[in-house]
Amino acid sequence: MFVHDLLAGKRVLITGGGSGLGKSMARRIMELGGEVIIVGRRTGLLEETAAELGEATGVAISWWPLDTRDADAVERTVGEIWEAGPIDALINNAAGNFLARMETLSHQAVDSVLNIVLHGSAYMTLACGKRWIGEGRPGNVLSIVTTYAWTGSAFVVPSAMGKAAVLAMTRSLAVEWGPKGVRLNAIAPGPFPTKGAWERLVPREDLASVWEQRNPLRRTGEHAELTNLVAYMLADESAYVNGEVVTIDGGEWLAGAGQFNFAESLTEDDWDEVAAAAKKAG
């Protein structure tokens, strides 16, 4: 779809890059000539992913252990990464989510999602943005949100709150930082199966089937479809796109707001099973 060196010369930092969509994004960027730095909380997973992607693409990749919920750690790690050379783009991909009835959640459970989705994205964006602006460099922030950032969705309320805030940050800073050469955009994916997250959100095959049937295209997304969109948003050819959220969900949100509203049909026994499956998955 793209010329092989579309992203040559670009250094891209991806949070949550050790697995799932982050890992797929990293590989596609590397295939197109970009240099990738992945960060995440699990050192072993990062090391394993870096080795796998490096062998598959023949391109070097670096990794740094980082809990994006820790503002001091974010500042320190981004500073260390910057010493090897400034990055050109940040992808806020790290996220946390689980299916649950809001009234059953503790404040710690709410915080566990908001700290990753909202605070982590804000800390990373600030750490990179102030360096770009201070050095007079152009910058590019791409945040992974979701369609329920603007529709809301039952049963994933903390995630909806956090993603809505990230979208607000994206649109606000696109105006504030645009004149300084830093652009911000977001992508809102529909259902793209990933190991771990998928099991926590749709732990049974019948639930997965219901979710997929809500999509007018009657299927889940292919990772390549998402990563090619990411590549375009990182490329110089998209330089006039600023403050936008691009939806890639097969028309799902247009067919009915709230990705997880289908869970209203679950019984008490179903909820016990979902909770047990989610706990087992992660």
C-alpha cells in the first residue's frame, strides 16, 4: 500500500508497545523504515517483542521499562530516550479496560483505568511536547481512543471517561500547539482482537459473536487495516491533518452507540462468569 521507506528517518515512541495493537503498530512502522522505541511495564515481554520484531524485519528496535502512570518515571525515561536523539512521534497506545457494572467497582478499580488511559497519556504527551516546543522541533502525537469517547458506553465507564478525556486533550492541544509545529490526532478503533484484552472484554464466544454482529460489516478488524492507518497518520503526507479523530470500526458506532451496551442482557451468573474470566485473563 505504501512505498517501503515511507517512514524512513522517523523515530516513533509507542506506549504499551510490547503486545497487542502496539506490537502490530511497531512492526508496521519498522517495515516502512521507521525507528521504533517501545515502552511498557513488563520488561520480559518488551525484550521478547523487541527480539521478535527485530528478527522479523531486520530493523533495530529499542525498549525501555516504563509505568506511564508514574509522572516522575515518564519524565526521567523520556529524557533518557531523548539523549539518544529526539523522537518525531508519540503513540499513546497503553490502556486498561475490563467489563464490569459500575456499582460493583471500588475507587481503586476506577483509578486503575484512569491512571493508565488519562494520566499516562497526559504525562507522555507533556514530556514529549515540552521538548519539541523547547527545541523548536515539529512533533506528532497519535492517541488511540475509541468511539465511546463521544457516545459513552455502559459497563466500561472508567474507560469511557478516560478516553473522552484523551480526545479532549487531543483537540485542545491541536489548537494550542499547532502554531508551534506540534500536531495531535486520534484513532478510534472498533473491535480488533488482541490477546489478553480480548479475553477480559469478551471472555465467551457467544459474547464475541454478539459484538461482531453489531458491526455492519459483520466482522472484526484486521490488524493490518489499523496499522496502515497509523502509518498514514505518522507520514509527512498527512501533515495537514490536525485535531482529528479517525474512526476505523466498520461502521459499528453508527449502527448503535455504546460498544458494550449489549452486556445489559447478562444474568447474575453470566456476570460471575465474566468476572472470573477477566480475572484469569489478566
